[in-house]
Amino acid sequence: MRSFKLFILVSLAIFVLMSSSRQVNAELVTITQFSDIADKVRSNPNSLSAIMVTRLNQCERCNVGVKVFKEYAALVDGVVLTYLVDCEKVWENFEDQPRIPACDPEKKDQLPHITFFQPESDELDIYNKKNKKLPKDVPYQGMVSPDALMQKSKELLPSFIKTISNPKDIDNYLNFKEIPLKLVLFTDEEQPPLFLRALSGQYRGQVDFGLADVDNRKLKKRYNVSNFPLLIALKLSGTDYERADFSGEFTVPAVASFIQEQLKSMQVDKQNTKQNQGTYFDIPENVDVQELKPGQILAALKKYKENFVAFHLQKGKSSETAQIFDQLKQDFGNMFKYYQVQCNAECNEIFGSSLSTYPAVIIYPLSGTRNQQQFVKVNKYDDKNDLSSEILNSVLYSNLVESEVENDQDARKKIREGLDGKKYSVILAHDKYDHYQKLIFFIVTQQQRFRKYLNFVRYVNPTQSEIKNWSLNGVPGIVAVLELNDFQNTFRRSPYEQKDFQFKSVVDYLNQIAIQKQDEVVDQIKVEEIKKQEELEEKCLLNTEKPCLIALFDMSKEGKFKLDLEKINKIKKLYADRDIGYFYIDAKCHRELLQYFKIHDTNLNSLVYLDQKKTKYRLLKEAFELENLISFMDDLQGKKPKGLVALPGSIDLDERDCDAFNASEKQRLEQERLQKSKSKYKKDEL
């Protein structure tokens, strides 16, 4: 230990001699409490971090170390996150002392310490989202100089970049559409540059990075690469990719700005899609087959539990099973989810004795819960029609269990139940023995996103008079009942006007009806103002059934307040499928909230997402713009919302007359304006 301390001292002395003529102005983030260390590392799980534990006063060797660290920080700016832990400030907090004994004043001659926090390099599991592991700490024990620290950073910096050597590689790369933005660097270098490695961590899960070999002529020709290195973005739009070329310097800030532009344009497209189309259950135009690894099978089944899922389990290639799989795609189109899996020993572990031979084509019928034993194997048939008929009759038919009505009286009762439940009732009329049409209707009725606003009435073999009574266009037929007057025997309807009853056409119609009902429901939900502690507790803090979204406004600026309130109303509409309470508080008046959430009043307006059940929250750190609000809400979707931190304590609103406060504030601002006007007038006179 003593020899290591001597090594550190010698390193620092050498650095002082070598850098006495250098001017370093790098600014470092200073940490003054222990909890911030974990917060900084946890909030950047895919970025390499370096932390120096030191004293900023009364420690000469610490001052030299800080100078070294600042020069290092300038070298790795944007590549490595660098922080200084101020031991003097940390030690002032009695609770932090046992957690960081290195800051004990009696041990200051052992400072500084440098520790790297290296991200986990596990493969990103887009289904389970297992990309949030806390980076592991790596104490640094080398020479303390900017170049040595830089070299260590290169060793520890992970790369989340896929290698693309030929057209097949890039086809597989583009087929992975769970991450719709791709960033590809065409280069003759075998290893990715530092800027790309750093960005692949910072945007992990948002951007799929690739390193393409320009020595492959087919790749060069396909993407018209004449000069390299060449960096391009490929944005998924529908089923195709749109290309955008990067033309700036290859630095982290420049490329990060390019990435943000692409993400923003995709966010605007997403916003326009939500506002203009309104899609609950999106069906692609083409049948999409995705490649999966065996370990992802159960996660895919869990994700698509409202769909029939077909797997082609391969070991090498098989023309026979490929024909069966192709026939499935042809007959059932985009009603199913399709996956191809190259099986290994892991497949045997998943299926066990339930599947003894490979290759195989299997179907998982739709059900609320699934395990790997619930599949049905599809056998080959000489007649293609026999294959589809057998699947419909023996594989799928047993799953088409749903309450049906067979007379007008029962139909009217079901329709009334839906309308009384604040939903539109949709009549789906079909022939009892038309299993294909029955399958289409069954799948759409299982989508929870539809069932939230639509009540389905499956009407079997209605008579001609019943078809006429409900204004159906025959059998099969669809009509949405929006209102029903039982006394006058009249109803308001929205008819299905397509000539065909294909799966996508039915889904598109139901999307429109669901959005229409959603808009009607959302318009009735108000963004309420909270003025008192009792209201805050009743509407939010004590209501653990749903989270709260609370806008923190400066209501003395009336114009800005109205504009930003309208943005919250748009968010309420865009995310109507989320069960959230929407509120706002005058935070300029209730300054205790600014102190609680550590917000400066110049940063108003802001937004807080509050999960009372988990006693956690997230604060909007970006400007109060619609695209930032959309990104903020997207991060909070799913079972594991991103960026939530523990509430620091109870939230208390003081008793205050905010109307009187704002009136006084307006008067003060008006007086300031008049004073400035008078001053300007006097200057003009002079």
C-alpha cells in the first residue's frame, strides 16, 4: 500500500513538471452528497463514468490531482462522464460518513482516489428491457496522468455496435425493427472510433448502431459509398427506411446533435400519427417475419399475448417446414405474429419432451397466460386447402370461445350494456360455420386497447329482418351503435363502408371508432388546478390507483400559462390509453414546491410525474415543449418506467391566497415596466 501511495505521488509530480505550461479550463460536475454518486451512475447505466474522490481545500496533492483530472476530463469530454466528489462537503452530512470513509479528514493524505464505473456489456434484451444494470466499479491503480487515464478509458469503454460485413448482415440488422432508428458508419477501420462507442452507450435502446465494412463492394454499391468514413441514419417509416447523411465533424456533440434531429423528426411523425390517424392496433401492410434467439421466445409470447404466434424452429435449413411456414403466412397473413428461430441446445431446455423433432412449425393459440408447453405442431398436408382448413378447425376453433348472441332480444341487451358502460357497442355479424371470418372477429375482440372503449356483440346468423333492423350490410357485417333510444326504437350508428372484410380493413375501421369514443371520453376529463393541501392529498397523494401528472406553472404569466396548459391537454389526448390524473399547481405562488423539487423559478414551467404507490417521481428537465413532453411520457410507459427516483419526503402545500399573490406580482411587474420606461425617457432627454 505504501509503495502504491509513492507511485501516486511520483505520478502527480511528473504531471506537474510536464503540464506547468498548459491552461486547462474544463468544468467538472462536483458532488457534495453521497446519494448523488449513485444517482449519477444509475441515471447513465450505459455510459462510462470516472469519479475522483478528493478535497478541494487544504490539500496540495489533491489540488494537483484535480488539475490532472480536469485535463483528462477535457480529453474525454462527451465520451466519459467525469465527476469530482468534494469530501469536505460530503463529510458535513453525518449520515454519509459511514458510506464513504475515504473522506475522513484524518485520511486526507491518502487522497485523491479515482474509480471508473463500467457499463454492463450484456446484449440488449429489447423484450425484457434488461439494459438498466448498475455499472460495476473499477478502482484505478495506474499512473495519474491524463494520457494514462485516457488509455484506461479506452480499455473500459464498451461498444454496443453491430458489425456489418456483407449485405446479409445489413438485412438482418434492418429486420430488427424494435429500434426504428439505425446509425451506420461506413469505414475501413476494424474497430469503431471512440465517439461512436460513447454514443452507442448514451443512446442504447433508442438508436441501433452499426459499423459497415467499405471493403465489401456490394455494400458500397448498395449505399452509394464513394467517400468514407460515411455516417448515415436510416429511419423506419412504415415498412421502409428513409436515409439521412451526416455532413459534420466526427465529434460526440456534432453526431449527438444529428441523432437528436433524427429522433425529433421521428417524434414529430409519431405525434402527427397519433393526432391525425389515431391507431390502437397497428397492422403492417406486409407480413413481417422476425428473427429471434431461443432465449427470447417466452418474452415474445408474453409481449404478444393477444395474438396468435407462429414459430419456425430451425436447425439449419429445411425446405419442407419452410413450405408449411410460407403457407401459413399466405393463408393467415398479418393475423398472426411470425418468428424464425435457429435452435440450439437452449430450444431443448425450453420445449423439453413436448417437441422431440426439429425443424418444426408450431402455433401458440391466443390465451391470457402462456407457457412453452401450450403450442400446437403443424403437420404437412398434400393439399394446401387441407392445411388451412385443419388449422382453422382443429388448432384454432377450440380457442374461439366467446359469448355470442343468436336473436334480436339478446343483441339489444348486450348493446345496451355496452352503452351504459360508457362504450360504443359494435355488432359483428357472421355465419356460424365461417371459421375464417370468426377468427378475424375473435382476434379483434381480444385487443384490450379496443375493449377499453368498445363493447363487442358477436351476432351469429342474424335473420334478414334483423340485418335490416340494425342497418347491417349483410353477413358478414359490422356496425357501431353510438346511441340507442329504446322508447323510440331508434339508434345513431357509424357503418362499416368497406366492400371486403379482410383483417386489416376491419382493424382500420375499429381504430377510427375507438379513437372517436376516446376523444369523447378525454374531453370530459379536465386538467384540474390544485390549490390546497387537502386537494393534493385527495386527488393525488392518497390515490394509489393511478399516478399523477402535475404541471408546475408560473400563473403570473397568463399568456404562457394558457399555452402550456393547452400542451398538457394535448398530452392528455395523445396518451388517453394511460390511466393518469392530470393536475396543475401555481408553483410561483407555492414556492415550497420549487424548494422540494430543487427547481429555480426561472425554469418554470415544469412537469412532475408522481407514482404514489411506489413513492417515486420524475421531473421534466428539458424545456416545456410538446416534443419534450412526448419523450417524457414515452419514457414512463410500461411496467418499468425510466428515470423514477425516490421522493425526498412528504409533499406539503402551504396555505396561501395565490389569486392575491398573482395580483400583487402583476402590479409589481407593471411598476417595474413603468420605472424602466421613465428611466429610458430621462436618458432620451439627456
